Amino acid sequence: MKLQRRLAIHFTYQLAAYSIVVFGLMVAMVLVMVNVMTREEIKRNFPANGLGSIVAGTFYTNGEIQLSKQWQDVITERNAWLQVVDVKGTVIFEVNTHGEQPQTYTLADLVQIQDGKSNGRYNIKGVLDDTFSSPLFFIFGYKNAGLESLAGLHAQYGGSSGLVLEADIPSLEQKLKETGSYLTIVDAKGEELQAIGKKAEETGHYDPLDIIAMRQSPGAYDTNITIYSSEEGFPIWILHAPNVEISGSSKWMYSTQLWQFSLLVAGILLFALALSVWHGYRYARPLLLFTGWFERMGKGLYEEVLTPRDRRKLFRRRGQLKLRYRLYKEVLQSFYSMAEQLAQTEKDRKKLEQMREEWMSGISHDLRTPLSTIQGYGYILESSASGAWSEDELRDMGTQIREKGEYMLELITDFSHISELKQQHTAGIVRSRIELNELLRVSVLAYVNDATLSSAQFRYESEDVPLFIHGNEKWLQRLFGNLISNAVKHNPADVIVTVSSGMVNDEVYIRVEDNGVGMDSVTRQKLFDRYYRGTNTEESTEGTGLGMSIAKMVVEAHDGRIEVHSKAGEGTRITVYLPAI
């Protein structure tokens, strides 16, 4: 659940972050394009619509005017000029005036400018901005060369009626042709009275708003118009001159912007594609590692799951997991732990297989030896004539057959006990509350009363306090029996066996000690190995070699431990520790 939650959070915030980045890029791109198009539109219609944008882009703080350098450059490029006048009529800011304009203005001057009166060769516009703490008057002037030219043509060719005389039309057409211009003369209703140098397909009628639109947005038309009328007002002369700023490029202007927009979109798509490739590569690499691990595990190469190359990919020099793999930290740890467990399981399996083979080999040997003896005596008795053997010889044969049979029965019983202990150790043996002193006393008493052990001496020492444990009475009796029997079988007949019990900290101890021959280091180390006792057929009645192995399994099934202290010629002391209640 922890890994699932972290993966969900990780991919969620990454998706959110990528979405925000892409959305931000799109918004920025749209804003840039809108800004570019707006500025381009202002430039196209500059200077007719330039003053409003200039006023909007001007800041007035602490008595100082701040206008962007970009606007100042546009004003200079278009041979225009700008002045900002304060409430007293004094110019406090100007651009591209070259000292040609006055530095102070009277009330009459400002009124004329506001009314749109031209000043010499300049068209002048004025606008008052009262959004600042102190009102400011912006004066914007730009050259109107077309007006001067048109006024000259009117003075030269205009007749008394305001129309061009028929005789003068060829001369006027020649002049207009030199500049690529043409002239239309209209009446008060916008009807065309005369057209000189004009193409036949072009309109011969103008609505009032058509003229206003052409003057206000010159960038939207192929020609730039200049209007002139005499003092009587009509007719009106309209000079159509090629729009140098737009001609030949106007229809391609938005195409260029569309091209830029397409490039920006392509850039964003490439960025998203690169991000996706990086994202896939980053999160696919661990999967590639897992694939290699699964292949090696499928071949049983558990110890080679993490190759040196994989380790260099996963870990830094100090053993820390690299940042790109930390998202899969729990997966890597679990996988690595599983590989170690499988490797250990494979080792244990091989070791168990080897032990089983050795054990079966020993068992076969031990069963074969007494069976050979029994079979031999049976063959002798079967093939001998009646009366061929004396009574003592027959008794000796019977004794040998009985002892070999008892040995085989004991061996089979021990096999059964080991199998039963294995099953109960896995499922858990049945335990109950047991008073240990009484159980141990009964076990020792059985050996004291054994007439076949009359030479051996048995002593029992216990504390007065009852010793309670959780245990299985049957298996504990088997444990005590094996320990005492082992002390008797492998020592001289007059051995002294001392059995004692007591408490040490939170544990109950049972100690079986003898004054016999003791054990060397090799025997002591292999004492609890299954089937360790030697396979000498002459000692077949001295046990199966499984007693101490069974004793250790019983102790471990009771969550206890067993210790052995012995030296050759100094006797043996075996101590069992079990958890006390």
C-alpha cells in the first residue's frame, strides 16, 4: 500500500507538473503572438492610430515621463515627433523634435492642436490624459508630404470649378504615373466627378465612412490617401499613393506570423515528445533490469541476480540507491531479498539432499548388517541336520538373532520419532502445563529400578521449588531417556550418572552429568548430527546414532537450547534450558 500510494502521488504530480508547463507555454505563446500582432497592427496603421497606444504605454512617476525605447524608435523611424506638456504648457518630455518645435504652448496653441489644425508640413494631433496625478497633454506630429504635393497639384491644375481641365489631364497623368499614384475628385455625396490615372475596375463612389476608414487604418489598404479641399469645401481631391510600408508585404505579414505560430506549436510538440521519451526511458529502465533478473532466476542463477553491471546502475559508490531508482526502492529490496532467500533455499535443498543421501546410505548399511547376521544364522539352522548344534550354541544363535532384531526395531522406532517430530515442529507440538521435577524424577527412577544396570549409580538432585513449563510429556520423557541412556551406553558399567534441575534467570535447566570416558572435540562437534555414532557392526547394540539428534529436535520444539561440555577422560555434562512459566 505504501508503494502504491507513493507511485500514485508521484505520477499524479508529474502529470500535473507537465500539464502546467505545457499550458504555461501555450499561454505564453498566445500572449506573445497577440502582443506581436497588436504591435504589428499599430505599426501598420501608424501614425494614424499611434497616439492612443503611445499614451497607454506612457508612465508618469515622480515628475518624470517614462516611455519604452521601442516606441521611441518607432516614432523616430516614421519621422514623427512627440511632446508631453504639463498643466502650465511647458514641455516636460519630447522625442525626435530636433529643436524644431516650441518648448511652451499657449492656450490658443493647445486648442488649435486639439481641434486638429495642421502646423506647416506636419499633421498634428493632441490628446489630454487626466489619469495621472497631474493632467498631461500629448502632442503628436508627423509629416504629411502627400498633403503638400496634393496642394501643389490643386494650385497648378485645379480650375475655377475645382476640376482638372481636359487639356491639363495628360500632363497630370504623367506626373501621377511617375509616383504610381492616381487622383479622384468627388462631390459632397461621394460621387466621383473626375478620375485621373485610375484603373477602370476601381470603384467610382465613396461612402463617407469609407474615407474615414481609409484615413484611420491606412495599413489595411493598398493605397495611402491624402485629402484636400479648397476653402469652399467641395469638390474634394483624393490622392491615392502606394502604401510603401504595406505594399508588397501586407498579404504576407500574417503569413509570417502564422509561420512563427506554427514553429512555436512544433516546438511545444517536440518538447512534449522529448519529455514523453525521457519519461518512458526513465521508468522503463527498472523494468528492463527486472526482466534480466527474472531470466536469471528462471535459470536458477539466484546468486547472479544482481550482476556487477546492475549494481553499478543501481547504487552509488557509497552504496546509496541512485535517485532515478528510489521510486522502486521497496520493489528492489523485496526482489533482492527474495533472490537471497531463493539462493539460500537452493543451498539448503542441496545440503538436505546430500544429508538425505548420506543418511539413507548409513541406514541401508545399518539395516543390512543385522539382517546379514540374522540371514546367516537362519541359513545355518535351515541347512544343518537335527542335533548338529549343542544347546549352548543354539542359545547363542538365538541371542544374536534377538539382539539384531531389537536393534532394527529401535532403529525403525527412531526413524518414526524423527518423522513425527518434523511434522509436529512445523505445525507446533501439543503442549500443556507440566511440573518438571516429578517428570524428571520418574524418568531417573526407571533406570534405578532396571536390574540390567545394577552396576551403574544414579543420583537425582532438585530444588524444593516446583518447576513449571509448557511442554509435551511424551517428548520430554523421550528427551530425558535419551540423555540418561546415552550416559550409560557409552561409559563403563560402574558409571555414576547425576541428574539435576533448577532455575537460571527465566529458564529451567535439566543437567545430566557422568564421570565416564568423555568425548574428544570431533565427537563433541558431531554429537547432534543425525546418524553419527559410527557403523561398526560389533557395536550395533550400542544405539542407532539418532538419539542425540532426536534430543536436540525435542529441545528446539520446546523453544529451548542444549549445551555440551566434555573432555576425553573427564566425563560429560549435558544441560538443557527450557522457558519457564
